[in-house]
Amino acid sequence: MRHFKKDRFKNLLFRVAHKSFYLPVDFTEGRAAIFHGYTGHSGQPAIRHLTDILYEKMNFTVFLIDFPYHGKSNDPKKPSDLGKVSSFLRWIHTVHVSTYQVLKLRSGEGKQPGFFLIGESAGALGIIRFLQVHPDIQKYLAGVVILAIPLEVDQNASKWVQKHKRLLEPVFSFLAMFFPNIPVGNLPEGDKADTLEYHGRVRARTAIEIRNAVFEARRAMGKIKVPILFIHSDSDGVALPEQVEVAFRSVETPEDKKEFIVYRGVPHRVLSYALKDIERWIEKRNETKDWVPFQQEGVVNETVKLSSKWVLALKETLMFIPRVLLHWGKSFVDLYERIVQKK
């Protein structure tokens, strides 16, 4: 990855908290990077338990990271920033540099340890978006584990926002840009004793960033061809399961390399219930050795085409006016039709 050092996002790892549970290459059986969800961090109990299984039991090198403004990646002098998602691109970049950090590790002679990406909730969404933006990286992966991915999120908005959704939608991006911290949604109660977890309400900017990422992920599921395990709860009220079923059918992964497990009656944070199934699936996948050995040279030419958030902001701004006119036009037409019907 000779061009990686030229990339302006290479410094991201110096601005976020991360740690490795490293094993010498001669007896490393596999590698994994684990990504927490929105409001969470890499030190939560379920992630620690999974790390213990991978590192202690399965002899995996494990890489953990806290997304920007989450966990140890947030400046303790700025507690009001905790839980902020100013741009979902930063989450994609975080998955990107984490993936590179693990891929570049040297392998023992004659060994080909599989590399797995594991994400829960918005962390799973970050993995999917990364693989959609940079699909050529998929051939180097043994598999990905996607837990409780949010592909339907509007139900999390407050009752007032849902009531006025039709009028707010055309201007929501605009409002979020200038009033990013307006609370617009609620979160399920987490571990109140965990000071690294975000316990506040969903902010406007965060909501629009995750919502846009959700729509982009749904549109591009056909780009996913990597071996994949979806895990979800049938009673997940934060990330509704219906769209996940659609995603499972939409990915281009061969049928014998994808699996969808649904748990009955468990909460959104499903990882703690899924440890045995994850272990089983990773063990099976790691035995296949059907991935392409990683070659550092030239990989960035395939995968590192990171878009400037300023370019995306300009594009969003240019598209804003016609979207507003279109939505308002539809609203006026609907209003006119209702008036005519009453007459």
C-alpha cells in the first residue's frame, strides 16, 4: 500500500483510541477487527467477551477501535461531544484504516490466516458502507459478521418529528447543518454506569448522517460479494428486521457462503447472545482458505478513493434546492386534491 502514506486520512489512527491483542505470526490462526455501535465503545462487556474467545481460545490477533467522538476517542475535556457523528464518512474511514492496519501484518511462512470484520449496529453499517465504496478489498477477507445493522431507522425519531416528517424532510439536511445538536430521537437505555457510553438523545446531524448512510447501504447491497453472516433480533425496535431480510437476499455472496440468523425476543444489542454462533461461523470459514492473499503493492489504487466531505457537502447543497421544490410541490398538490375532494 505504497500510496497510503500520501492519503490525508492516514492520520486518523492518531486521533482515535485503538488497541491490538497481538499474537506472533507463527501461531496466529486468524485476525479480526471489531467495531462497536453508535453510543458504544470497544470496551463494552460483549466486545470484551468476543475478544476473549477470539484471542484466548481461537488464537486470533484482534484489533479494536473507538469511532470518533465515542469511548476513549472523545476528548474528556469536551463531554458534550460524546456520541456525535459529524460525518459518517469518518466511520467509513475508520473501518478503512483499521482494515489496512490488520491486512498489512506479516503472515508466518506457509500460513494464510483469515481476516474477519465484525460490527454491531452502526459499526456493522460502517463495514457495509466501506465494502460498498471499496468493493475490491473484499477478496482479501475471509468473511464479515453483521450484527443488528440498522437499515430502517425513521421509527427512532421523536413523535413530534414523525408527525411533521412530510414537512421536515425537505429541509432536514439544511437544519441539521446549522443546528446539528437539536435532539430529534430517543435511544434505548444503556448501561448508565458506563461513563464512556453516550446516554443522551439522538442529535439532528447524527440522525441525518446515519439515515443517509442507511439509504446508500440499501441501494448498493448488490456490491457485497464477501462471505457474510447476518445476525438480528426479530423484536429489534431500533433496527427493524424487515430490511435486513431484503439485504440478505440482495447481496451477491454465493448462497453457500452467506447465512442469516434471527434470535427471538432479544434486544437490539444482540452480540452477547451471538458469541457461540459467531465462533462457529468463523471457525468454519477460516478453514476454507478461499480468500486472496493480501498484496500490499497497488491495493490503495483499488480501494483508497476517499471522497472529500467538502465535495459531498457541495453536492448535497446543490441538490438541496430541487429537493425542497419537489417535496413542497408534492405537498401543495396533495393539499389541493384534499380541498377538491372536500368540495
